[in-house]
Amino acid sequence: MAKLFLVPTPIGNLEDMTFRAVKVLNEVDFILAEDTRTSGKLLKHFEINTPMHSHHMHNEHKTVDLILKRLQNGESAALISDAGTPAISDPGFLLTRACVENNIEVDCLPGATAFVPALVNSGLPNDKFIFEGFLPVKKGRQTRLKILAEETRTMIFYESPHKLLKTLAHFAEFFGEARKVSVSREISKLHEETIRGTVTEVLQHFEQKAPKGEIVVIVEGKN
């Protein structure tokens, strides 16, 4: 039956892979992967031999129509990203939208997403929050930070290790040095850690200990 499955994959610990995810990846006609080399290791670990094709941010505009045609012909596909849930700061939206517009069923499996454990572990209010993903690198960054300075809900950001210090410095500048933050890195992996405190305290910590790995930053909303 024509269907697109969005399948979350572990963000670190392979034991977080669900039984259902393995079953779906075994049963679909083909798998779409953000990086076939990374996903190849995952598929090999779980002995999944389903054909795999590349589908990433640099080629997704070109491949959507071809994938859509295969689905319309009755095939089923699973989309996976390198880690976590597809379409959350990863490719997936364009294909999902195309399927919805063409009445092809889409089924997103529940599973790993980095920001959920980071939010819960932060100790900051999680009854209401906004997910910002990655901030603009250059154009529009200051404008966005000025807007977010007035945000009262808890804010969630993704950041790379080499940009974390710059981002924390910007938070101190636009949100205030006393604003509480929580930085979680390497979630579910061997060296997982969460550092909590004011923006200044957390910035000082990572100035002394260079950040590594995948990072989620949780920021307290304006009082």
C-alpha cells in the first residue's frame, strides 16, 4: 500500500531503536536516508537489507517528484535522518507536504527526539515552550534574538559545538546575564551531561571546557 513512514532513529544509544521501527524498515519497499553511510551502519546493526537511497537537504527538491511517483505507483517508503525524528531540523517537510497534497498516507512513528529529554532534564518550566531549532547564522540573527528577548515561554535551541560560546554570549547580551539556561550534550551517549545555571555561569563553564557533541540549549522565558 502506498505510504510514507517517518521513522525516528536513535540519537545515540542504539537500544533506543523501537521494535516497530525495525519492523517498518524491514517491510517497506525502500528507505530514504539523510546520509547513507551513517544509516548504513544502523541498518547493518539491525540486519535490515531494504534498498536505501539518499534524501538530504541538498537534493530533496530534486528527488521529491520521483519519490512521489513511486509512492503513487503503490510502493511504500520510510524516511530516516542521521539521528532523531525526520523533519525536526532535518529533511522531511517537503516530502511530507507533497504526500499530504497528493492524498498519500503519512505515518510518523513515535521515537527519539533530542529536545524532549533536554527540556525535561533542564528543570525549567515545560508546560509551555517553543522550539526554535538553529538560530540564523548571520542574516536575521540579531532581529530574531530581539524578538525572543520578550518571549515568556521556555525556548529550545539546537547548536553546534563550535558556535555554542557565541550563542551563549548573544543570550547574555539580548536576554540578560542572569537568564537561566540548561545545556545538554551527547544525550543518551557515554559522555552525556547537562550543565545548568545562569547564562554567564554556563558560558564560563564551556569557556574552560570546550563543548563537544550534539547540543540542545534550553532557555528560560522572560519573567
